Amino acid sequence: MKINKIAKFVIICIATCGGLVLILYAFMPRPNSIKNGFVRNIIPAKAKLEKVLDTKYTAYYFAGNTDHHIYLGNYSSAMHILVVNSDLTDTTTYTQHLEKNEKGAWKLARLIVDSPTVYISDGITPAIYRSNLHELSLSKYFERSCFFTSAINVSPNSFLVKGVKNKENLLLKVTNDSPYVKPMPNVLEKQVDGLFCTDGTLIIDPETKNLIYLYYYRNEFLKLDTSLNIIYKGHSIDTNRVAQIKIADVTSHSKRIMSAPPTFVNRSGTIYKNRLYISSALRADNEQSKEYNKNETIDVYSLENGEYINSFYMPKFKGAKAEQYRIVNNRIIAIYEHTLCMYSLPEEINDHISIK
């Protein structure tokens, strides 16, 4: 009898514990069920893959484009230019040459093509070089510059650059005329450390010269004029208003590092026909995890006032999201490892562009 009572007690305990575990599991938030506090207006149609071009080599990035050609630089070879026609059916390669006695940090230099002018920006030396697609003979262009991490040209005589001062990011304008370098210290707003929390990318519309500074780790973007004055502050539809990052100082090397992986908000962006297209890194509450995981989510905003318009899906290529993308002639051109892909924009997006 005692043995039966003990056995019953053990069975009841096991059943009770098992039931509690099941209840806890049922109410435990899954990785794909955690709410981010926002919803998207997702149009039914997706971007459709139309053409694929094997670039044979990796490490390409967008250096510029026209309606007829796309210009790619290569992180591994600063002097190399790959020119692709806009329908991805033909390619041409060029190699630039540097004048004698010129030295630079070519592994960190970046190519910028404003056809037919070609620039190489070297933020470590620092220097900016210029050539053209017909001669490809580089010569130092700007008389003075400053150290910078990235640069874009806004005119033949002026560049906007992102630099670092006192371990904080700031934007500067570099010109060929005195005072040559003009810092704008109050454009980027510090939230945590001033370096990682303000990290982002400058995007320019080559047609209108509209400028956007897109923050990586917060739901904010800035519309700027070519003198780096803020026209307005826009917000993406997610709720991450403060950068979710953790910082540590390495005193032995006088460096500041991230002590934990950051929460990306905006992966990348591009401007086309007065619209800002942002590749978002966060899932909305109304998105199904299966669809979200198969696609890249692109959010569309008005460049006039920063208002959200809608979103659409762009299918991943072989399970990967695009490293970079641009929109040329109503087609999305995306870079993946050693592949260029061309997608058609959904009709609803095209219709909206044509109306505007």
C-alpha cells in the first residue's frame, strides 16, 4: 500500500511539473512572435527577378549610375571599374592609372563615378583624385582635405564627407575654395556614444541632389541640402527611436568598441523619383514569419516630407539579402556576393511614381 501511495505521488508530481512546463512553453514568446510595435502597409505584388549577371568576382559596390550604365567599384581593387549596361546584358572593365610619385591608402580608397568624371576618395591619406572615363589618368584634385570615412560628390567642386572627431561622427563639406573644409558638428545627434549611435550612410539623388543621412541603429533619417543644413528629420515606421547598442572602451588601445551585437534598424537605402527606399532590418507585427524570412522588406517614403507610403517584398537571392541596391529605369539592381540581379518594381509602386 505504501509503495502504491508513493508511486501515485510521484506520478502526480511528474504530471503537475509536465503541465507547468507545457503552460510556460505555450505562453513563452518565440523569436518570431516578439512584437516590434508597428505595422506595415504591404502591397500584394512583389518585386520580380528578371535577370541575373555573374560578375565573377566578389567585393563590388555601387560607384554611380546613369539611365544607361551602372558603374561598380571593387573594395579589393581601387583602380578597377566595372561598367554594366542598365539591362545587364553587357560589361566593360577599365583600369585607372595614377600619376608618378602619388601615394595613397588604396585598400581603403573608394570609387565615385559622376559620368564621365571619375573620382577616388582616400580618407586616410587624405586626398581626392580625379580622372575621366576617356583618359583614366588620376591626378590629385582637391588642394586640401581632411580625414574621413566616406564621401560623396555634390558638384564638381564640392564633396560631403563623414569624419570622426573626439571619437564622434560628424559631417563636413570639402571644397576646392577657401576655407576648404567646413565641419557641421550639430547635424548628427548623439544618443549614446556619438560614434556608433550616429553611424549611418549619406545617400544622394544624382538628378535632384536631394540628400539623406540614414541612421543604421535608430528609426531616423535626415533630409539635408548641399550645405548640410537640415531640411527635416524623418522617422521610419518602427519604434526604435534610440540606438540599441552597448559600448565598451578598450583603454589599452584607446579604442571604443561595441560590447554586444547592435540592433540594426535600417540596413541600406536608395533614392529614386523623389522617393526614399529603405531596406528594413525589423519585422512588423502584421508580417508572417515565413514571408518575412523569404524576402527583403523595402519601405517607401516620400522625399518631400518623409511620410511613409507603403512597403513591398523583394525575394532573397539564394537565401541572401542584397548587399546594396539601386533603382535604375524602374528596375532594382541589387548586388549579391559575385552576382548582380535585376528586379522589376511592383506595378503599384510604378503607378505611384508615374502619378507623382
